[in-house]
Amino acid sequence: MLSRSAERVYWAGRHLERGENTARIVQQYSQLLLDLPSEVGVGWHELVEIFGAAGVFDASDAHNGERAILDFLLADANASNSLLYSIRMARDNIRNSRDLLPQESWENVNELYQYARRRLAFATDGEDRFDLLSDCIGRCQQINGILSGTMSHNSPFHFLTLGQSIERADMTSRIIDVAAAYLQQNERLVLRYGSTLWTNVLKSVSGFQMYRQYCQPEVEGLAVIDFLLNDSQFPRAVRACVEQAKQTATALPQSEHLIHTLDRVEHSLPSPLPDDLDGAAVSEHMDTLQQRLAAAHIAVVETWFLPAA
């Protein structure tokens, strides 16, 4: 398999996963702002911080309000963190990999892009936002179903899965990181409204029902963090993503360096969580985790995508 072909498939997986997660997070964050009183201090700018795009947004001199932030995260075709950009990049990579991927995946991602290009500008208004984002999530899941259900599980599929797993783990860590920040800034109010906050955190990764089934009926902050970090059965938990990436890597040649890097990611997951873990410690753990996930991405690039010296 040519390195440039492997790279396109890898990035198709990452951008498709990033688009779905962006839609999920914006949808649930919008719901969170409706559920929490203003005294908690949850604002729209924190949504930009989830995606690690605060510096880019602040440098754009855009107004720090709901409409400007949602336009930046959803409909800005030039912002690398936007939903429309992720869908466009997934489309471009799948289009250029049509000899490796099912024809239906190209047809569906092209339809998704045309839909997003026409409609996402309206998502900045509250009326249609939830329906539009639900449509984008459903279409991304449909494409993923086509890819996982109709592709031979050989090298192209492994690179696709590798991209999805690393991207999904990174997004989950960012959600935990921003939620933990409220433990530091508004400890009294988080204790009062914590159940609402952590329920929305779970729903942003569609994990609320699985948490209730396998953990406990009460939604409690440290238990939610432990579930999203360390559960090996829930596919959007960080540990499950890393284990999936390691399993996928073993099927690819020359993967020893990547597997070693993924081992370091797994070792950075605090398990079991100490009872006295506070928001500052959680943020520190998430910073380390994100740095090691970035190192895993670099290992993928250096192993398979860069030309040999």
C-alpha cells in the first residue's frame, strides 16, 4: 500500500470522527447552557476551548458571543476546527481513495458535505440547531457503518480505524478537561448542579445509558471521569480507544514504535482514581494524555507517511 494512500485513509478516519464528535459536543453543550442557571458561569467561549481553538478564535477578533462562536465551530469553511471543514476534508480524502474504499462511502460523504454546506449556516440559530446536528451525527454514523460493514479488514481498514481511534480518544480527553475546569472555578456551584453538568458530559459521547447500566444510578463527577477514561468496554472511553489502536497497529508492519507510544498513553491513565482527585489534577492528567496522543499521531506519520531517509 502506497504511503500517500495510507495517509489519505488515515485522515479520512480522523476527519470523519472529528466531524461527528464536533456535532455531538456542540449539541450537548447547547443543551447544557439551557439546563444550567447563569450563576454557574458556563459560557460559550469554553466550547472553543474544548477544541483547543481558543487562540485562533481570539486572534480573529470575532465577537465572543453565541452566534460568532457557533459560526466558527460549525460553518466556517476555513477554520480547521469547524464541522464543515472536517466534513469537507473527510470528503476530499475519501474521494481520492475511491479505489480503496466502498463506492457507497463516497456517495454518502458527498451527500453529507452538500447537506452541511447548504444547512450549517442556519445552525447558529437555535431553532434548527439540534435537528441539523442530529442529521450530521446520523450521516457520519451511516458512513462509518458502510466502511466497517463492507470493507475488507486489511491495511486500508486498519489505517482508517487507527485514525478514528486516536481522534476519538483525544476528543474524549478534551471533554473531560473542560468539565474538570469547572471543578476548579465554581466548586460550590458544581456541587449543587454537578449532576446536570456530568450528565451532559456523558451524553456528549452517547455514554449516559452505558454509564447507568454498568456503573451506578447516581451521576457523580469522579465516577464519570473514571468511566470515560478507564472503561475498556465502552468504545468512546479513552482506554478502549487506545486498546483498539494497539490491536489495529499489530496488524500493520513496523508498528513497534507506535505500540510503544500507545503503551505510554495507556500508562498515563490514572487507575484507580484517587478519592481526593481535584479539578487541577484532572486537568494535569488530561494535558499529559493529550501530549502522548499527539506523540502517537507523530509515530504514525513517521512510521508510514514520511519518505524513507
